[in-house]
Amino acid sequence: MSVFKNLIGGEWVGADGADNINPSDTNETVGIYARATSPDVLNAIAAAKTAFPTWSRSGILERHAILKKAGDEIMARKDELGALLAREEGKTLPEATGEVIRASQIFEFFAGEALRLGGEVLPSVRPTIGVEITREALGVIGIITPWNFPIAIPAWKIAPALCYGNTIVFKPADLVPGCAWAIVDILHRAGLPKGVLNLVMGKGSVVGQAMLESPDVHGITFTGSTGTGRRVAAASIEHNRKFQLEMGGKNPMVVLDDADLNVAVEAAANSGFFSTGQRCTASSRLIVTEGIHDKFVAALTDKLKTLVVDNALKAGTHIGPVVDERQLKTDTDYIEIGKSEGAKLAFGGELISRDTPGFYLQPTLFTEATNQMRISREEIFGPVVSLIRVKDYDEALAVANDTPFGLSAGIATTSLKHATHFKRNAEAGMVMVNLPTAGVDFHVPFGGRKGSSYGPREQGKYAAEFFTTMKTSYAFAG
């Protein structure tokens, strides 16, 4: 099996690689992907730095054409790339294909944005002086992405970075190099000049560290764990570098007595357990008022009984495997913690055997949890949900906000009063009413507050806040 290589300065390089294992069938190697060394990363940064002056001044039609061509190819190959994503990450095939389509839409959007680059012309307070306000590319951007959305998150970082004229050094998560390699290959063949986009696959301790230590990286956009995010921040401050962090979540979904039971159950099941609960926007805390509590628990348990956990490629699978053995151990450790804390294991929590060897875990629901338990405060990042009983809306809102995180929050209610109040008072960057907390559009801002996010929002036209720097120019007209 040949090695999929890194792209540095427009050349595919690297010989030694690591196996990319299918979590639905651990006997299958999806591919062998090169691992970059620290010198490789420094070469990639140097190539990006060299390419920046020309690319940052390139024409808008050139950028538009390349982004559009990439988006078109991703869409044309959605079935192939969806299968690749499902094989390397464990997301079900329909979810994986949907993610690929979203990546295509992101490139399509930023292809359009490349044609809409603008600024402002303002009068000065001094006569005969003109003022122009423009946005310019930031420089060399380090992109570090997680394993749970292996094509969508790279797309929503790479596309705006290129749109606004930046050059890139891209490190994907070590677990999911396949989709990253594919998207870089597509952009490379779409006509990007050498050095504009560089791919350095490998371990964070090697590749990521080399990026953090370089003074020639002018901005880092990172999505991943809170602990690593703190290290990105500390290293960036040392270099006076711009940085953008998307980290953890412990997202609440409130279910009020007046909620439509079916709507509430569907929203909770989708956002808590689909994608194997491996979403930073997943509602891992269900906060349910007394009047509907017992009916909701019974209905949600019945729903969970119908969900099929199996190979991600198999038709009819609702939930695929956990991404790898280490994450599976984290999930099962938290299940034991929940039991020891006194929460009631209402459903699931068992490892499952299937036709192919994989990391299969039943969706797990704890009831009678409190908001002080570890399972209610720490991000598990698996199909493990704690349900907290509360008295009324006021208590539900207080519990929802009692968290160090603030990415997404949801409420199930038919009350316009409570929905309106929750939208205004939920301490989260994104709020959903009668919808899953997971699932956002590609053209609107994505991000949170408190311990979940730092810096400008991602996606849509709001991405310009991170990927550009402002310039104010004055001219005396004479």
C-alpha cells in the first residue's frame, strides 16, 4: 500500500507513514499517511511565507475560480468522499455524505465572497482629506483541526483563509488524515500556486508544537480540546500572534412541561447521541422539568431502544462506532464515574459486538443526575448523556448556565415567552428552540463563549474578522 504524502511547497514529500484504521472494522487499514517531522513543518512554514506576497495580492477572479473548482469537485465526489469519511471517523454514511456536501457549500460560499471583497471610503473630519478602510490578508495561517468533522472543519478554515489572501500550513488530526489529504489534493489540482497551501500530517506533539514555536506563523485557528487550546493561546501570546480557539462544550437542552414530547425526544436523541455523541455541540445535559420528566424519560428510552449501533457503512445504522480505543476507554470510564456518583443508568452503557471488530458502545442515558456530578460538568465526547430533573423554567435556566462552557444551548417548549427569554438569557454562542443543539448553517457565525471559544467567530462573512487585518489610509486631496 503506497503512502499518502505531505504537501510542502507544492511537492508531495514523505516516506514513513502510519496506518489509518477503520473504527467500524479494525482489520481494515484505510490508508497509510505520511507523518511530518519538525524540519518538514519549518519547510512548510517557509514555503507559505515565500508564497504570501504574491498570493495576498492575487486577483479576486483567480481566488474565486480555484475555490469554485474545489467546491464543485467535492460535490461531484460526495459519495466517494462520504465513504472515506465514514471509514476513517466512524460517522454513519448519511451523516458523512452530508458533511461532505457541507464542505462543498462552504467552498462555494467563499468563492462568492472572493468577488465581494470590499472596504469603506469615509470623509475625514478635516476638509480635503479622504479616508479609506480596507481589509488585508493576515499572513501565514496555521490551521489545526479535530477528528470529529474531518472535512467540514478544515473546509471552514481553509476556504476563508484562501479567500482573503492568506497562505496556510495545515495540520489535521492524526486520527483522520484521509479527508484532509483529499481536500488538499483537490485544491492543489484546482490551481493553487506552490506554497500557498501546505499539508503536514502527524502527531500534535511534533507538528503542532513546531507550528506554535515559529514566529513566522501570523495566526493560528484551532479546534480541539480545552487543554490544547490553552497551550495554543500561551504560545501565541509569546509571539504576539493572532489566535482563534474552538474548544469544548457541555451543552444543555432544556425540556419544559409544555414541550411537544415528540419534538423534544427527537431533538434530544439527535443532538445527544447521533455522530456517536462526538460533537462539540452535542447536548450532553438534558434539563427536564418535573411535570414532563417521567413521560420524557420513558419516551426517550423507547427511542434509544430503536437506534441501531453498527458499522458506519451499513444501511440502517443510526450510530457508528466510537472513533478509537482511547476515546472508547474515556467513555466507559465516565460511565463508571456516573454510577459511582449515584446517577441512575437508565439505558445502555454496554460494549457491543458486531459482525466486524470495532469500537461499539450503546448510547448511554443517566437519570437522577445533578449538575455537580462530573458526568454533568466535564466533556465526555461520546454517546453519554446525563438527565437532570428541575422544578421549573427558572431553575432550568440557572442549571443550563451553570457550566464553564458556553457553545450551544437548546430549549423544547411551545411557550413563546419562555423561548424568547431563553434565547436572550442562555449563556451560549448559539441557541436552538425546538431543534437539536448540534447542526448549524455554513453561512452564519459559529462559536461560543466562556471556556468554549476565544476570538472572532468562524464561518460566513464573519470569518473575515480573523483572517484579515484592518488598514486605515489617509490621503490629502490638495
